Amino acid sequence: MEAPVPHPTEPPAAHPPTGVWLIGARGSVATTTVAGCAALAAGLHPPTALVTSAPAFAGGALPPLGSLVFGGHDTAATPLPKRAEELVAQGVLPHWLPAAAHAELAAADERIRPGGITRDDDRAPDETIAALAADLTDFARATGAARTVVVNVASTEPAPAEETLPPSSLYAAAALRAGCAYVNFTPSAGLHHPRLAAEARAAGVPYAGRDGKTGQTLLRSVLAPMFAQRELRVRAWSGTNLLGGGDGAALADPAAAAAKNAGKERVLADSLGAVPEGTVHIDDVPALGDWKTAWDHIVFDGFLGTRMTLQTTWQGCDSALAAPLVLDLVRLMSRAQERGLTGPRPELGFFFKDPDGGSPALAAQYEALLAFGARLGAHR
């Protein structure tokens, strides 16, 4: 089967490059993001699942997908074109995409720096931050990017000790130092580390996070408000996640799994007023690769105490769920910085399990996002 014929599109207006710096740049989410952006920019596929492709965001205020240029940090060595072929074998990417997006994947791969923090890294934190920030500055200079958005899509790390800056926070500090907008798509500490609070306030850049809301928690953020609004008492809410790939391996660490589950529980606590009985189990099943199954079992009381249950099953591909949201966030954050907005952006809570304020209900978060989109496009 040949690659799809490009959809006819209007020629895009000239737009300066927008940099996208991915932490975990050779992972599945990053590879899907780069390849998917190339396909959409070329009109090879409709922008399904891209929130910012909706009519509410039309009008040219957001940077076009064709203006995005990619780079990043990673300790992995497998080049992006090869990673794309591996994702085809797992059924994540269509078979024609690695060839169609080869130039974009290869160009992005050349800009990836092996600046990841490893256990044997004996540099002082400030020295590490300076080196990472220099990579960001060099990237902007080389690509001509007017702005760069740093997005953490690396594997989840355990919650750190208060006195220690973990890798995610070192990367976040580097983004601040380089004057880049920052998005934490993971449950890792990032800018939420208490030692970075003052720097984040003073940096004068927008930032958002944390932990992308792609599957099980997306569904929870819809269902939990429903129970609360109907005055149905939720007595227990249990869940199981089966997943493989890098995330499955990382979340096999109980400390990393605890960091991940904290966001899932917070959605229930914010919507229901308390966390009901039950826990979420995360099981690493390497054979699943980039695919996951999430199952929830909800016990609730109805009228006159009648006991009832609801069970849900979500089966999906993590990278295909996450990549369009990464593109959405990059476009929105770049425009926010262009408009001079700074600090945490609670308007983007629609995308996160643990957002920077705002309502936990998905419908209210979507209304806030639409209002934010209108604000960003008000004065082009």
C-alpha cells in the first residue's frame, strides 16, 4: 500500500520556526510526536485527536505544525528513524510513515544531545543545569527558533528527597535558565520541586503540568464528577493497569508507581471530596509493548442505599494518545509566551492529571481551555 496522497491545504503563512525540545527524545512518545507532526504538516493524515485542530482554535494565532523543529536530550542511542520502524512493528505507527517522515526524523535525531543525567554524573547541579541550558541555547541559534518549548516525556522517576534535585528538575531548571516555556507531561517532580519555586516565579516564562491525562485518568475525570453531581455515593474505586515498553519497566519500581498513582487518586479526591476505598495496581507486561489496558471497578450507593457497580475497560496505545496532546501543548505554550504570559497556566488543566489549579472536571477544564484559546488569538 502506497503512502496516502496529501490532503489539499492552503499554503501556510510565513511563520518563524518554533523549537520543541523533548526530554526523552528517542522514546516512543517523542518518536510518535515527531513522525506524526511531519505527517500532519504534509497533509498525509487528518489531525484526528489534535485538540488545537478544532474550529475553536482556527485563525492562525497558534504556530503551524510545519513550523515546529525538534531536538532534545536522551541517553538512548537508537536513532529516531529506527525507533519509528520499531513502532511500526508494534502497530503504533502506520507502515508508510517512517519513509514519509524520514527527513524530519533524521533532522530531529541530529539535534538530540546525550546530555541526560546518569548515576555516574559527578557534576555539581549548577554545572549540569548550565550545560543543559547551553544545549537549549545552541538549538535555538542553529534552528532560528523564535521560541522553544521544553517538554518532559521521559519515563517516570520516583519522588525525590527534598534536598535533592532529580533529573527532571535539573532539566526544568535548565529550561528556566534558557528562557524556555516548560511542560511536564510526566508525574516526575520537574518544576514542582520546592527548591525551584522561587526560580520558577522569577523566570518570566509560562509553564504547565503535570502528568498527561491520556487514558484511565481521562475517564475518571469524566465519571467522578458524574457521581458527585447525581449525589451517588462512591464507596470504592479500584483499578488495574497492564502495560509494557519503557513506561512499564519504569513503573515496575514501586516508588515510581507511587508517583504515578498519586495523580490518579488526586482526580478522585478533587471530584468526590475524598479518596474512596481501593487502589490502582500497575503491572509491567513487556509483551504489550506500547499498548496498555486499564480496568476500573466502581462500587456506589444509589437511592435507598441500593448497591451498584460500574466497570470500565480502556485499551489503547500510550504514544498515540500522548503525542497529539504534546503537539497541542507546544502550540499553546509557544503562543502564550509570545503573548507575554508567564507562570503556571491553570487553563491547560484539560491535559493533565495534576494541573496547576482550576476545576478537576473535564467539562469545566475544556471550557477554560476554549477561553484561553480565544485569549491567545485576541490580538494577532
